[in-house]
Amino acid sequence: MNMVAGVPSGTLKAMFKTLFRYSRVSSRHANGPLAQERSTFLSHLQTQGAPRSTLLRYASQLLLVAGLLPRKGDDQIARCEIARCADRWAQRQRRRGRARTVQWAAQRFDQAACAWCSFLGWLKDPSPPQPAYPSQLSAWISFVRAEGLSESTAHNYGWWIGSFLQWLKQQEVPLRQVTLAVVDGFMRHLSSKPLSRVSLATAAKVLRRFARYAYEQGWWRRDWAPAILSPRLFRQEDLPLGPAWTDVRRLIAANEGATPIHLRNRAILLLLAVYGLRSGEVRGLRLEDIDWTRRILRVRRSKTARVQEHPLTSATGTAIQRYLKKARPPCARQELFLTCHAPFRRLSAGALYHLTSSLLQRLDIASPKRGPHALRHANATYLLNSGFSLKAVGDHLGHRNLSTTRVYAKVDLVGLRAVAAFDLGGLL
């Protein structure tokens, strides 16, 4: 009995009979090239909860892909080859008047082909560039993790030093021959990029710590840490900027529809606005993080790696329940929020940024910050203006240090107006 990925061939052909009403169409798909491989992938999408419309779209595209795919034997196929094949097919469709635009036709072909080939293990992904000084970089990352830094902070420290080591390799400077002039050259290189002073100061801070570590490990001849300067930053010089609370209400009200996207986005916006969660904390929520019996929401803080419990508000709980019952795709994934279209996966950081930025633009809401973090700023400012203490706001946002919360006191306009209106007994 012929098998593909452990599935009998009879079961595979049954997929096409289920999808297509006419026997002639199902027969064309079942007898086409690589029928079992196509049917295996469609069965996979079906187990992931893909709707029939998605299965039909992929089935039609994959029949074309299987006949045009430039793959020989057991060789893998590169993404660039798939892109060229998609472009040739789209150009032909455009000449025949079957496609309005080349871009859209090529995009659909490329998407289906890449997803199919990746599932079957046929896709040849380009090898990621090898980091410079990999053993030293790995030792550095292990060191900062051992110091108790959170995973995200350790990742950032590794990214800055990885960039520095890669720059050394490009400049053909051995690690042992690093001088202060070389470090200054890297800082000038960063200054030529569109980086803020805060980012440059962070780079200098990480470099200073790495300089001490490299000297202790014997990689550098001298400890250049005291001589590495950074842009001067003034305490709490940057205001946390976000939309007004009335505009936050408008954002949430704009997603009162009953479509899956509206139900999902409304629940996400409530979590961002009510709890001031970071983007990664929302995307990291899992089904077991909601205790419906105790009405508790568990949040894994991305910076401190601690689990914090919050009472689940009525509005937020109702929004999440509606999403789970009516909009969340039925699949085995444990993340709370998933994409609305198969293959279902965890939401990306770009998806959450697009959610807030597109809404702010559509509703013509003025806010210098356009991403999900703007709602965290709005939440903190609203709580302070409502009379909550810095300690209470800091605990709500998951701040480890009160100084992190103190910056929001500068935008406590209600308190500032009360001071300004205070009667000094005719002194002025």
C-alpha cells in the first residue's frame, strides 16, 4: 500500500472527493502530478482547522505548482527559484487576461508553493550567516544570563555584541588587536545610522560591560571600559507618549463587530489598555493562563520573567470568551491568540503593531507612538490621573523598580493643574 507521511493513498484521494463536487474536477486533482503530496498537505491544513475556502484555494494553487515546480529528483528548491517560477506563471496569466495584476497572482503562487515545500521538507532555506567569533559570543551570552538578566535583556546584550564582532570581522580587525580607536570607530558607525541617543547609550553600556569581560577572559590586551563614552542622557527626559483615554475607548469601540478579526482584536486591545501589557506578553498568553474559576489572568512578564496574576475584569473576560467560542480557530496550538487564516500560528510582533497603528491612522487619533506600547503609556497615565499611587501603578504594570514608574508623574496633568490653581493667599 502506497503511503505518504504515514497516510494511506485511499485516504489521500478521498480529500479531493470531499473538496470538489464534480467528479471530473476531483479526478483531475487526484490524477495530477504529486497528488499524494498535495493531498497530505491539504489534510494537514484541515487538521489545523483551515476552512473549506482555504483548502480550495490551496488545492487549486498546488495543482499548478506541482506541474510547474522546477524540482529535480530529491533536490531541494530555493525560494528564489520558486519566486522566478511564480513570476513567469503570473506574467503568462496576465497576457492571457486571467490576472489583473502580476504581483497578486505571483504572490498567491509563491505563498502556496513555499508553504507546501516547507511542509514536505523540500524548501531550501538559505543558511544563516555565521556569526563572527561564535565561541566568544556564546560565552558572552552565557555570562550575561548567569548574571540574572532576563531572557530578553540577555538577547539584546548578545545582539549588540554580535553586531560589534561582525563589524570587527568586516574591518579585518582581530579580536586580540582591538584598541580604543577601533571601539570609537564602531560607535561612529552606529552614529551614522538612524539611532536615538538612548540606543547609542545602550550600545555604549553593553560595550563597556563586554570590554571588562573580554579583558578578564584574555581576549583584549587592555580594559577599555572606562574610556568608552556614551551620549549624555538626562533622567526622565523622554515623556511616555500615548493616546488620550477617550481615544483609547474609540480604539476599542472600533472593534465591536462580530467577525473573527473584530472579536480577536477587541480582546487584544482590552488586554493592552486595561492591563498595560507589552506586545510580547500578549502574544505569549496561553490558554492555561486564564483561570476561569478564580477569574484570574496570569501574565509572564517579558522583562522580569516572573508570573503575575491579575483579576480578570468583566469586559475583558467577556471579550476573550467571545473570541474563544466564535473566532479562535479549532486547532491544537496552545497560544491564546492565533492568525485568522491557515496555517494557524502565533501572532507576530508586526501583526500587533499593524493592529494599533492602522486603527490610530483610520480613526485619525494623534499619538507620537503608534504601536501597542502606546496603550501601555495611556494606561499608566490614566491610572495616575485617577489618583492611584506610583507604587500601585508600578505593580499593575509589572515594574520591578519604582523609578521606572516615576516618569509617568510628569504627565499627571490633573495633579499639575491642581498645583497651578492652588491659592497662595494673595501672595501672587
